[in-house]
Amino acid sequence: MSTVFEDNPDLGGFAAPQFLPVAEAFIKNFRERDEIGACVTVIHQGQTVADLWMGHQNPAKTVPWDAQTLLPVFSNTKVATALCLHKLVDEGKVDLDAPVATYWPEFAAKGKGAVPVSSLLNHSAGLPAVRQPLPHASFRDWEFMTQTLAAEEPFWEPGTTNGYHMASFGWLVGEVVRRVSGMSLGAYFDQHFRQPTQAEFYIGLPRSEYHRFAPVLLKRPSLITVLGHPFLRRVVLNRNSIPSLSLINSGRFSPNKPIYWPAHIGGGGGIGNARGMANLYRPLAENDGTLLSQAAVDRLRSPSMETRNDLNLGLPTRFSLGAMLRMDNGGEASRGSSLLIPNGAFGHTGIGGSVSFADPDQRIAFGYAMTRLGTGLFVNERGQDLIDAVYQALS
């Protein structure tokens, strides 16, 4: 009987026999779901059991994907940013219950003096966007973005509910990291997390790695899709709404433009691959205390803010202090409205369907990234089938 690798000579990497269902689901994405280029990595009990890549870096299919390919992974970056703050908590340098203004005095403007640090991590701080039109390329200007957010009036009473802080999360959390540590967010992450794990994941891509970058391919949703989707409908029909300000008021940010690659965009500008994300999560899945304390891992996997109607996304969401948790919002995975990971696991999705997480109970670390972005807010059928295949292999 032939193997999935013999039948698909373009499939790179390996999968342990027990985890061949992951390779089969990966191939299915190319055969049936128009995958162009992608990678997936699974680590179980500290050992890499699947590390796969296939396809091309461009729609013309002239540049093959390889083991070294890097690409934008969007909001998967949020957990990387949150890890930095949790390390400072572990070191006794930050108190999650203390006001943000304790560490960042300017943040107290517009009635935000009592907002606790924890609210920055669970999307309840009331600052999912800014109201003033952002100038071109402002996302690469750390000082401008943090000063603008510090001066912003909350969109709701902080701590009372949550609304996904799509891009602002990175500057809000990252500025506390910068004020306390004296290091930029990207430098702090590199020293304390990327280097110890050897993860191919960067908040601020070094110029030496530019040649490995693969552009993502945006998919414009149809008018029917837009009108039928609560978030997208508000983006288009109400330019003053939180969804529109979050998504559109970005100073024309484009992840494929080299001017943004070195920027420290902690809410969604990370560049890496599946192997990098999985390796970052490996010590957290093992809960071995090498990166963060067990108390910090507990904070990352425990619900902190749950709502039936996220004021930005318009659907139920569940967040810990810095990560997404299991969100089963019904319907088909292709709608992109759920993240079906086990209770006790924690991670994040990126726009278009990339996903990474740690499951300390099953000792699983997982990463998936792809060039062709899909629709939906969370995981679409490509990523969810890969996650399901991991647990099928374990059962």
C-alpha cells in the first residue's frame, strides 16, 4: 500500500505513522479547498510528530514552498505579545490588578486611570480602535500609536464587557512591556522567547530573513457574504463603527509591504511559520516552567472574559488573559465562527485561518499557516480539519 508521501511527491517534511491523518487532511486542503501553499506542525509530548509543507508561495505556482518559508501569521502574534507581559508578572515586575497608569502614566487620560493591566489582555479595556483617521504607515510608528491610544477615550466602560482589540492589543500590551523592561517588544520577545525556543517567529523580521518571505493572498468576499456577515456588514455600512475603525482605519497597512516587516506590530504583524509557532508553544504544552511559571500557563488557559456578543466581532467570544479559548459558535467550520480546540487548550487564530495553540492536558503544540487567506473570523475548514486530525490520531 502506498503512503501519502509516495502519492504526493511534492509533499515535504514527515509525519510519524500515528499522525498520518494530519498529512491526509493537509493533502485534502490542496485537492479540494484550493490551498496554494501551507505548512503545519504538530508536537506531542515534546517531540515533533508532523512537520509538513507543500505548494507554492505565489498563485502562478512558480516559487515552490520550502521548509524555510516565512509568512505573516497575523493575530497569532497576540499570544507571543502576551507571553512577554506574563513573564514580567512572573518576575514580580507587573501586577495584573494594578492600573495600567502605574507603568504608563499617560494612559490615565480620558478617564482610564483605574483600568487594570488585565483588561489589556482580555480585550475589555475599551480601546479596540482609534477614532481619528490614521496617517499612512502609522502602524510602523510605535510612539505615534501608543500616544494615540493613550489619549483615546474608551468606547465602553472598561472591564464591563469585551470587544476584540484587533490591532490595538499589540501596542497596549507591548507598551507596558516596554515601559517596565526598558526593551522594545520585539527585542524582549526575541531574547526571552524566540531565542530560547529557537522558534522561527519574529515580531520585527530581521533583514537577513527577508528573502524567505512569502506574501499572503487576500480573498475579497462577495457582496452576499459581506451582507450576511454581522462583522463585515458593519465594516461596510457604518464607517464609524468599531468593526470598521478596527479593520479599515489602519493607515493603509499591508502585511506584504516590506516597510512593515521590521515593525513591532504585536497585535498582528508577526512573521513566522507553523514550525515556529508550534516550537514557541512547546514548553507551554509541556508546562515545564522553562518559559513561564505554571501559574502563568494557568492564567493563559483559564477564562477571563466571556461574552455572548463581542462588541467588535458581533458573536460570542472567550478569552483568557492573552489567548483565545475554545469557542463553539455552531454552524460549519467553513463559516469561520468557531475555534474547536479542547477545553484547557489556549492559542489564537490569524485572519484568513492560520491557527496555533498549546494543549497542556494532551501535551500538544500545534501551528498551521497558509498563503491563501480565507473568509471568516476564526478557523475555517482547512485549519479545523487539521486540528481534528490531530485528536483523531490520539484517540
